[in-house]
Amino acid sequence: MAVITLSNIKKAFGNRDLFEDTSFFVNERERVSLIGANGTGKTTLLRIICGEESADSGTVNMEPGVTVGYLPQEVDLPEIAEMFLAVMGVTPELLACASELADLEVKIKHAAGDEAHKLGSHYAEVSHKFDSLHGFDYQISAKAILLGLGFDESDLSKPVRALSGGQKTRAALARLLLLSPDLLLLDEPTNHLDIQACEWLQDYLKERYNGAALIVSHDRYFLDQVVSRVLELENGAISAYKGNYSAFAHQKADKIEEQRKLYKLQQKEIARIESAIQTLFSDRKFSRRDSKVKQLERIQRVQAVRDQKTVKVSFASAVRSGREVLRLGKLSKSYPGRGLFANVEYVAERGRKIGIVGPNGSGKTTLLKIIADRETPDSGEVVFGHNVDPVYFAQEFDHLVPSRTVLEELLADADITASQARDILAKFLFMGDDSFKKVEVLSGGEQCRLALAKVLANSPNLLLLDEPTNHLDIASREALEEALKAYNGTVITASHDRYLLDAIADEIIEIKDGEFSHYLGNYSNYREKLRAASAPPPRIAKKTEASAQIETKKARPLSSLRETERKIRELTKKQIELETSIHATEKRMSELTDALGSEETYKNGSAKELSIEYDGLSDKLRQLYTDWECVCGELTELQE
């Protein structure tokens, strides 16, 4: 059943129609992707669904009682609160209650006598209200989600106003997941996530979230893992495709090829009929000519395939360098209180495509800046090989000068003519007067295209790329991938774009927890090696046929059967013990909740001790449930 249905939605800005007669639906528990080129109206559609914007015409029908959660690209969190409180305070009432509890806890620490008793009584009242709002449950879930999205324990107490834009977006996503609405509207949810956090979000949406989701994203790897249907917004119309992004790409390619063939055949038929009409007119056979004219008019015309407006990237053949392009010798870098990497030894060879991965803050960008001579290492050296000409692409675009025009910026560092520069800019969609725009007024996507144009204009043989696809739409990402695959120079790129790393990389460097590791192959090979390294010892494959299972059991040695039975007895005993402990812990927590709500607790001064005991039992209960799930899983495997 559909949780939401859009019918004949139309939206225009001025003389420009974004979309017209747009209709689609999202079913319960379905994960749907909404894709399209930048500027086609994807975000506008999400805003119309959640009521932040109105359509010019058409209807949005939602099932009664359906709750909607929207993650915009620009988020708004309570600036006055600590991040943890802002996330777990999913309603104004709960946020106020959590903030009051935090204030009371500070005051109780420094209070004595009657004041402590008075504060304790008030704390009990607020705590009871907090519990009735499911605040303790939200606390536990909020922490798990925030840690899953890449925050550290130390980040949780930071005030919202001190967070970066990316951190605020991740915190807003955590808050939205905590609310768990019936329909999630996610606008570029992976933009500020590292690979580890992206994979956590994938698993969360696939395995733990029970609602529906409509996702706008350029992260093709993420879409491949999460969605089961793709909606493409193109030329103001929606087309639906079953399957994930890769399935969509194949279907779309087949559809375009079929349209090309039909158009070519139809044009050939139209030309034949038009020629016959001309011949019949010359022969003065007007009756037959009129019949042919009517035949021509009845033809339903197949539209010619319109090439999507996207960047056209093609690198010139790179000047041949020495076999050894780059050598890192005992390279180390740290900041106060945080070491990034130490004594790194690495050699990059000519023509290799090298991907750098790791969590946010692990040192990927710093390493590229050191190689590009934009930052100084603490120790060690960077040595370029013979005839190496590197060019650096910075993800922050801080190398672009805001006061220059687009054309001036391209000409500043490249030995090319103005005419050649205009040709390059046209390939990156800077047409006509766009060349005279100031850099300071460009959008993130336009700055990205200009920075890539500068790379292209310099004809390097070593590309140092820091998140080159961050602001590109899918078509532009694919164009860049094809160009990098065809490029005969050397590429070193730090990226969270797993699809890019799968497409071009033949080596992966991982920087994590101060360690520098090297893997041959693309991203998927790297992930497979990590899984193999962390997997338990292989088990004997289980037969799928019931008869085969029986035969296998019969064929087992008696000693093996006895060992299995012994393990089952031990695990069953452990399961019973854990269930007993869980029951006892839950009972004690219930007693503590009652005690913390009693005035007597604060008269005898035991409130603080009971509160500490409650927190300890809460942690213990989570661990007990984790252990219980593991034991149940092992029992199931043995009993099979």
C-alpha cells in the first residue's frame, strides 16, 4: 500500500517549468531513489511533499496518520543546546525536560541541606516526567546512532553552535533517525559521512528502519545497497525503474538505445513517405497524394534522444614520467593531541590509480596537501620522480581566488590562450557570459567544475584529487570516471565515493587510527580483504537439502555428536543464566525508578547513589541483551 501518492504535480519558477503532470508513489517500507541532474527540481519535490513549498497544481495524498521526517541539505538544530541534548530532545517538551535534568544534576552536586532536599524532590519530578516521555530510551538510542554516524564520545557534549556544517548535518540525520517517522525524505544524506558512517547508515536503513524512504543522492554505491526502485526526473517528467542504481543504469541505456533505433527507423519511413508524396504530386495523382499526406499526419513521432547536458572531460595524453612517480620516506604528521600517521614508506608507480580511504579526520586530505607542498610534514620527505608534473584539486576550493572571473581564474595558472580557455570552460558547462561571473558568486557545483577545468588545462601527469566528485551530479561523475579510466598518467585520490574507487582504483591506501595500510585492487577488493581478515574460522558448509542434513548427522563420528550435544547443553545453561540476569536487572531498574520518584529518597540523601546505580544497570542490561542474542545465534547454528 502506498504511504504517499503525488498526482499531476506542476511547478514553475518564472518562465521555467521544473516539472509538469508529475505523478508517482512510495509504498510502505519501500526505499526509493529520486535522481536527476542538478537543477531539475529534486529538492523542490521533497519540499512539496513535506509541505515546505506548494505546487502550482496537482495533489499530494498521504495515508492518515503517516508521519514524515525531512533531512534538508541545510539543517537547523537548537543552537543553545549541547549536541547530545539537541539530538535526543526530539520534541520541544522532551528537550526542555532533558535540559532541566542536566541543570539540576549540576546544581545538586554543589548543594547541601534543605537546598539539596528541595532540588532532589524537583529532580525526581522531572525525572519521572522524562521517563514518561521515553527519554531514557531516547538517550540510549541517540548515543548509538551518533556513534554510528562517526561522532566520538567527546563530541556529544559540544554545543551545537560550535559544530561544523557537516557535523550539524550528521546530528540532524541522527535526530531524524531517532524519531523514526513513517516516511523519510533524505536530501543527500551521505554528503558529510565518511565511508564507515555511510555503511552504518546503509545497514540501518536496510535492517533496522521499518518505514519508507525517498532518497535524493548522487552516491551511487549507497543507492545500490539501499534502494529497490529508482525515479528519474528528466525534462520535467518522472520515469520509474525497478531495481537499484546499477539496474537503472542498464535499463536506461537499453531504453535510450531502443529510442535511437526507433527514431532512426521512423525518420527513414517519414522520408520514404515524403518522397512518395512529392512523386505523386509531380505525377498529378492528387487523390493518392492526399492519402499519403494523411498517413504522414497520423504517425506518432518518436522524439530524438536529447543528450544530457553534462561536463565533457577528456585529459590530454600525459607526458611520460619515470617509472617511480612518487616516494614517501618515513613521512610523519601530527597535530597537538592527535597523531595522523608516522614513518610512512610508500612508492607510487607510473600509471597507477590510487585511492585513499579512512574515517573523517584520519589524515587523507593532510597527506595530499603534504604531497602537493601545501603543508609541511613533521618529519620525512616527499620525492617526485623524473619528469613528474603534479596538479592538486582541493575539496575546499580554497585555491580559487574569489575576486577573479571564471575566465581569469582558468588563465591564471595555465599556459593557454583565451580562446582555448573558453573552449575548456564550455566543456564544463560555462557557456557565454558564464565565463565572466565572479568566482565568489559560484555555487559549490560550479566551483567544482571550475577547479576540474583548471586541472584539465594544466595537462599534468600526476593528479592529486581530494574528493573530486563531491559537488557533481551523477552524469558528471560518470563523465569524470570515464576520463580518469582513459587517462594514462598517475592518479592519487582521496574519496568517499565508493563507486568511483571501484571504477578507477587499482590500489587502495587506508589511513585509520594512525596506521597506514596498502591493498591491491579496487574498493570492493579492499572490502573483501577486510572481511576475510575479520571473519571467524571457516565452518563446514551446511547442506541445504533436508535429506542431506540427515545424512550428514548420521555420518558424524560419535565423538563429534557428543561434543555438539555438550556445547548445546552449555549454551542452553548460559541462555537461562542470561535470561535470569536480564529479569533481575530489569526488576531492579524498575525499583530504582520508583525510588527516584519518592520524596524519601532525597530526605536520606541516597538519590545520587541510586542514579549512578541506575546508569550502571542500564549499561549492564544492554550488554546482557547483546550476549543473549549471541548465545541464541550459536544455539540455532548448532541445532541445525
